[in-house]
Amino acid sequence: MSVVMLKDRAAAFEAIDGVEEGGFRDAVLRGLALPHKMIPSRFFYDERGSALFEDITRLEAYYPTRSEMAIFEGHGADIAAHLPETRALVEFGSGSSLKIRAMLKAMPQLTHYAPIDISGEMLTREAQALSADFPDLEVVPIHADFMSPVELPKELREIGKLAFFPGSTIGNLEPYEALEFLARVRDTVGTGGHLLIGVDRKKDTETLVRAYDDPEGVTAAFNLNLLARANRELEADFDLSGFAHEARYNADRGRIEMHLKSLKEQAVSIGACRFDFTEGETIHTENSYKYAPDEFRLLARAARFEPVATWTDANERFAVYLLQSEG
Ligand code: AVI
């Protein structure tokens, strides 16, 4: 049983209450005060975390990126053949440069490409690079958080749209959030619009766990970087050698879980707050849901998307679904 010990209760509550809702400090202080400690996975991606994630995508053990890429490269023409009326590709989150390039090449009928991203810097960099390489394409960057409703510029409203959400990022959402997300995408593409989405499949536990606990230790460094980030940004004093990366497959929930396990009884200070850890207690840092094709199609239908086609890689580890909005 873990308890939150506060050095100075008044200062600690002020620290918790006085911070910007949704920020890193807020999330860490609130998450570590819960009976089952947690920090939301969106905070992995500071500069160091984003670089480590890039490294993960190149690991032999982490099959999702190259499996999905093989699908876009091998089936691009077939995907495009399903979309003769599509003129605009709207990407939810930019930065998947290789994947977007494969799709843009496969779909010469596109007139517009609209990446949506919360990071203005990333958006500008990607938009400039793509404009240079695809001079006939109008690139319309949209600076927004795609976890909230996104309004498209006028020029995109009347043309056929394909939303693009690769990388199995939907797996990092809780199923109810995934449903809400799909419903928002449906509103964005409008009746008859499409969504092309990459989703990791359920498979044997060994392959799944290895992908999230690679022999090189890159995913361990990615997970532990959350504590290093708290030390850098929040005046925390996590002893990184006192925590170990753990990846487990929770078969009942159909998800990989990442945790940071305390290797001993210890206390950690974050500003005025003190958090006690028992030996073996964990901070839950990520869920990555895996969907069997029937499960994902059910989820899509619940969001009023009709599955049009499904492509998988040669090892059947990953799936790309084309869905059409029923309006
Ligand atoms: C970004 N997201 C889809 C990755 C995943 O597979 O859930 C994040 C990740 N976590 C550990 N390895 C990769």
C-alpha cells in the first residue's frame, strides 16, 4: 500500500492546485498521488524522449513501424485505387515522414495535404520539406491538438478527404477515448470521407513483450527518461538506478503495459511533495492496446465508420484499415 507523504501539506497542495491543468507537473503530482501510481504516456515525448522513440522504431524487436511501412509500400497502389474521389489527405499528427511520402507518391490525384500537429515547429519543418518534394501539392499546415475537434480551412471543406492516422497511435488511447477520437475524425472528413489507420494486432505474448522490452534496452531508456525529465523539469530527485523498466502483456485488457518498478523501499521528493514507494511498487506509464481485426472493425462501426478494406504485412502482425464515414 502506498501513501503520499507531504513534507508541508499547505505548500504541497498549493503546488498541486496552482499548476496549469494538463501540464507535466500537474500530471506527475496528481498521478503519483493515486493509489496505483501513474504518469500519462503523452509526457514521454520531450526532446530526449522523441529521439529515443525514433531509435525504438528502428529496433529489430519493435516490429510495428517496419511492418506498417511494408504495407504502405507494398499496397499503396491498391489503397489509392479505393480512393478515386479523394483530393485531400489530412494527417492527424505529423512527423511520420516516410509513411506520408509513400502515400503521397501512391496518390497523384491529391491536390492538398493538411498535417495537423500540436507542435508548430514540427509542422513548419515537415510542411517545408514536403512542399519542396511535391511542388504540385498544396500543403496546408493546421496548428491544433487533434484530441479536440479540428476545424478545417475553407478550401478543404468541399473536397473528398482521407484522414491518415498511422503508427498504431490509437493503441495508446483507452478504448472509450479511441471511440471519441474516431467520432471526431468522422466529423472532420464528413459523410463519405475516409480514414486510413494503422493498428497493431493481437499476437503471441513473447513477440509483444519483446517489442516493448528490447534486448538493447532502448525502450527501458525511453521509459526511465520520464523520471529523468521529472528531475530536469520539476526539481524531483528520482534515483534512476532505483527503478527498473517493466513491460507486461495484460491479456484480459488486450494491452501491453509499461511500468517503472521501484527496486527498493524509497522516498522521492518533487518540490514540496514527498512520495513513498514500497519495494516492487510500480508507476504505470503506458498502455498500448492491441486489436484483433474483428475487434477493431467493431470499434470503427461503433463510431459510424464502415470498414472498406484491410491490409496486413506478410507476418500478419500489423493491420492497415480503410474506413468510410457513414455520416
Ligand atoms: C507511439 N506508440 C504507438 C508506441 C506504441 O507502440 O505504443 C509508443 C511506444 N512505447 C514503447 N515503445 C513504443
